[in-house]
Amino acid sequence: MNKTMLAVLSIFAIFLGIGIEFFTPQIFPFSGWTVTLISLISILIMEIRQKQNVIKKKLELLENRVEASDLKLISVQEQLDIADQKLNNSPENKQVASELRMLRTLMKKFADKVNDNVSTNNANSVSETAEKPQTKISEPILNYTNSEILQFLEKAVREDHIELYLQPIVLLPQRSHAFFECFSRIADDNGNIIRPEQYLPVANSAGLTASVDNLMLFKYVQLVRRARRNKPNIIFFCNISKSTLTDVDFFTDFIDFMADNINLTTNLVFEFNQETILDNDFDIQNGLQRLSKLGFRLSMDQLQNLDLALPKLASQGFKFIKIDAHFLHEIARGTAPTLNMKALKGALDREAMDLIVEKIENEEMLLDLLDLKIDYGQGYLFGAPKPAEIRN
């Protein structure tokens, strides 16, 4: 009952009482006022009951809403419990957690080694005449002492500024991109790139090669994860040094980590130089075997000679052989060639292995090599290493 209706009924009750009192005063004394009082009380009772009904309905509605909210909360909680269980049981989540634990360990190991070098001034004892690369390069060697380079390296690791660069490996003669090789780069305080040929010998002299190498392996995995979302068939070549293979504690953890990333076997090729592969050290051979058993393909580079036991290499999981363009020219195209290219290609084909000729610098060199019917090429002619720009 609204306020207007209440007022009208009240006025009507008052006038009704007055009328009765005025017209029948002798028959029913005070009856008019009694009627008025009873009418007003009745109106008030009706109003109270109506409000009680309204309140009751609101309470019932509220109870229904609370009950529905409780059901929703229970449902949400159940969904959260399920999601939490899935998250805890998610292989990807376990991989990330495992990766973070290993990265923390590696960062600590690296920092400890750098601090040891800095605190004992070992950085100054690093040879300032580290061997420079003998091959032609298109990126300049910066004029820094090795102790300065070590400081740049420490800063790059500490601030996670070791950058990934990619160089294409192309299918010939079409020159279409077939694979990519991963390289690492650090920069000085002005953003100038310091090549690995300059900082890796310094890192090696300071005992930091394995630590840097280990950290880069995780960057490779992160790169592949991002890239394969849009390009599921993309393939990256990633170098692993002898120092990493002989770092038993790390490499054991790394094998376990890669076992959790077994879906990357089609996207990653691990590359080792010939000297490492021919080393009969147990840890090295065991590391190669464990990677191969996981299903990862392997590649050999930095060939010093072509005295290759291809069946043995194939049984170890090697699917690619890389050879320097200049070296190949000398032994297959020089004045006294010692290599029968047709025989080599046939032997590789029988073992389902591919030959990649690297360090092809110009068109003249490429034309000379195409006569040898090579399938894959790599070098500055097809593209210099560039920062990885793989989007999520």
C-alpha cells in the first residue's frame, strides 16, 4: 500500500467517524469515534501486514540469491581446485619450474666464478693475446682488452643481455631458408656487438665457457618454444661445447630437462665440432649417446679432415655434416683435389645424412661450389646473423 492510498483511507475513516457521530449522536453515543479508531487501527494493521509480506518476499529472494551464490562459490571453488590440480600436474608447468631452478643454479655458479676472478684479479691475468679467428668475418673485432671483455660478459649474464642471433641455412640452388643456426652475442656499454670469437676465448681462460654455454642452451629452448607456435616445422642448429659435455652435473640435469621437452626433437639439432666428437672421453661419448637416445638429431662441424666413419656417426644420431667452403674447395676443386665429391655424397646418402657447406661469402664462391652439387649452404652471402625476432 503506497502512502497516497494510506492517507486517503485514513481521511475517509476520520470523516466516517465524524459523520456517524453527527447524524446518530443519540442512538450510538461515541460510536463515530469508535469506528474511526477501529478503521485507523485496521488500516495500520493492513499496512504492517503488507510490509511484512514485502519483507518476507525480500528475505526469500535474498535467501534464494545467497543459496545460488553459495552454489556458484562451490562450483567456482571446484573449478579452481580442478585448475590447480591440472596446473600442478601440467608437464609444461613442471618444465618451467625445472628450468627456473636450473637457471638459478647456473646464474649462481656463473656469479661465483666471476666474483672469484674479480676478487683475485684473475681477470687481469687472462691472456691479452687471445687467438683471433682466422676466417674472414663481416662483423668487426672491437678494440678491448680481455679484462674489459670479461666485465662486459659478466654484466651481460647478470642482466640477461646475452642476445640470440640467427643465420639462415639455405636449400640450394633455390636459396630458400631450410634451417637456422643460433649464435650468441654480447654488447659493450654503447651497444656495440662483441663477437663470440672475441669473448669466448676470454671466457674459456677465466673458466666461464661452460657456464655461458649452459645458459645459452636454455635460451635456445625458449626460442624454439616461441617459434614453433607459428612455425611448427622450424629447425634450429644449436652448438654445444666440450666444456658443457664434461660438466657432468649440469649435463645430467640438462638431459632430464630435455626429456621433459621431448616434443622439441623435431625442431632442435645439436652441433658439436669434430675434435669433440672424436674425443673418447667417457663423459663426452655418454652425453652424445644420451641426447641421441632422446631422439635429438646431431650435427658435426669444424672439420679438420674427411677421414669420417660415417656408419658410426649415423649410429650415434648424426644427421648433418658441415664443411668449410674454403676447405671443400681445396680438397675437391683445387689443383690437386683429394676428394671425390660424388663418392662422398653417395656415402652420405646411404647413411641418410646431409652435407651443409658453410662460410660461403660471395657469388663466385657459390658458383664454384654448385658444380659439386651441394644441397645446403650457409654464409654471409645468404644472410648475416641477425637478432632473433620470433614473436609469441
